[in-house]
Amino acid sequence: MKRSTLLAVLLVPILVVAVIVSSTRFSPNQLPTAAAQQSAPYELVEVASGFHRPLYVTHAGDGSGRLFVVEQGGKIWVLENGAKVENPFLNVSEAISQEALSTNYTERGLLGLAFHPNYAENGIFFINYTDRNGHSVVARYTVAEDDPNRADSRSATQLLFVQQPYANHNGGHMAFGPDGYLYVSLGDGGSAGDPLNNGQNPQTLLGTLLRLDVDVEEGYGIPEDNPFANSDAGLAEIWAWGLRNVWRFSFDCETGDLYHADVGQGNWEEINFEPADSPGGLNYGWNAYEGTHAYSGNPPASDVVMPVVEYDHSTGACSVTGGYVYRGTELADLQGQYLYGDWCTGTIWTASQDEGGNWQAQVSLESGRQISSFGEDEAGELYLVDYAGSILRFSPPQ
């Protein structure tokens, strides 16, 4: 996970103020506040429960309609026709940080899952976890030849290893972009305030979003158009930097635009937007800035891209959870809206650009849930993961 080690896990369904900016670059003017929506154009319907610390739900893109639920303790479960398959798809509990198996708060464990775009043909998928020493690992697996609901545990191959200096801010999310490359989030290394100054250092993988070519025989390759692929200004794997701890990012499946939610230090949570035609290499400002606000007093190493949406902690919010742009068919009023939420309050917001290019945000629902993630199925319908153990579907109101 991605919370501050000082985080008190309290669910307080209080309205949280969100603010928006009209430009994605440099310092904004006074920001307007977002309005609360009177009634959400959906309701959350529980589709499965009984999970232990679930962190993510996704699909394999193989036409099966199955959902895959990631538990922090190292298990991945299959939901098939709405029912939980008896045995886990994969169990790596012996390989991960053992504190993730306890009942104590931790940001370590099994954190991410991504299926190869050609999974239906090659059966390849990837997981992101912290190992028994607390370091980040991305590993490649394949599905078992004789059972589509079981991974071949013997197929594990380490793809990426990144040493973590502290126990928190491990990032952990992964997703394939429309370009076929694997994007991986890594936090700034942890502690508080970025004491190692990783955020403003593109010579480290910490505090970044990576872009990797995994269609190579061994390890990973560097896409030729990565921003630092032919430059010594930053590490070749890096796509974006100046990030504190991105907790869930996603691509709009219609436009290819990238959204990433970066968890704040103590006052501000932010949503960043990167258009599909971005060349990458953008600096999102941490720790010179927290949101749009000066933080460390250290000048940034390059032009900073400011968030398009931010909200503060004044009424109980604590940690942003990024979601998706809705592209399903069941909820017409959500079409084209980006949804995101807060871990402590359970507030869900929607955000979008108006015709003038200005961003508008509004509170959509006070869910009362501990939002560890959002998810998307093959049809583009959305789900919410409640850390207390449930998977809920965004459904038409009854």
C-alpha cells in the first residue's frame, strides 16, 4: 500500500473539499472549490466478500469475463461468474514481506498485478511485491497449462529489483499502456518528507513511473522513445519523475491519456494528468511541491507539471486512491468522467475537462468504504475495492 506510517486508519464519512486548477503547468491562481453532487448516478453493489486486505481487482483481457482480486498477504483469487474459485490463482505469501501477513498496519506485501495484452495467447502476467527484506520486485509468471484458474508457480522470473531504504512508499501499481509497454510506479523510498531527496533526482528509480518493454527474451528492454533512453539526464527506465508515491494510475481506454494519483505528505493529495501525446520525462514536483504548494523550499531541477486536481486534509481526508475514466455502457451519466477516492473518508469524486480545457471536480458519493483501489472489467464497468474485504460494482441506481 501507500499510506504514511503515521496514518490512523479511521473511516470518517465527512465531505472533503476538492480543488481544481485550469493549467497543468506552473503555479495556479486561486483555486475554486468543487461542488457536492446531490445524488450519485450509481450505487455500489457488493459482488464478493470475505477477502483479507484486498488491494486491487482487475481482468485478464482474455474474453473470459473473470475478475482477479489481489490480497496484500500474497494471494490472488479468481471471481468467475460472480463466485470465488476455491483455490487461489497464485499464492506468493512465502516470498513477500512477512508483516503483510499480520494484522498490523503495513505498506508492504503483494501490491500489483498486470496481465500481458496478449495474455489470451501467451498466458503471461506480472506481479509487484516487496520481498522478505522489504525490497521491490517485479516478477513474470505464466498460467498453468492445464488450468486457466491457476498460475504456474514454478514459472516465476524476476524482472526488476529495486532496493527500498524504508518500509513505506513502495508504489507497486503496474499497468500496460496503449503502446504495449509495462508502466510501473515506485514511491520515493519512504520515511517522511523525502529525506534522501529521491523525488527530484532522476538518477534513481525511486519516486518515478517506469516504462518497460517486457517483450524481450530476458529481463526487460528500454523503449527507444523513453525520455532518457538516449540521455544521461535521467535513468533510461523512467517515464515520469518528481512523484511521492503514486497509488494507482490508469490509461483512458478511449483516448490513451494517463492519470496518476500521487499520495501527499500531510496536507495535500493530487491527481496528475498526462495527455496521450506526451513525450514523457515530466517532473511532477515532489518534494519541492506537495500538490501545488511549496514544500521543501528546494528549487526543482526542471519545469514542474502541476496537478489538475488536489484536495486537502482539513476534514479528515488522508490519502488519495486513483481510479479510472469511465468508458462502460451501464452508467451514461459517468461517461468520460475520471473517478478517484480517499482512503480515510471513503469520499468518491469525479473530474473532467470542460470545453475550455479547465478541470472540474465534484464529490460524487460518500461511500463509507476504506478505498484501497478501484478496478475495471473487460466491458469497462467499474469496481471499488474495500480494504475491509469486499469488492463492489458501480451499478445503475435501483
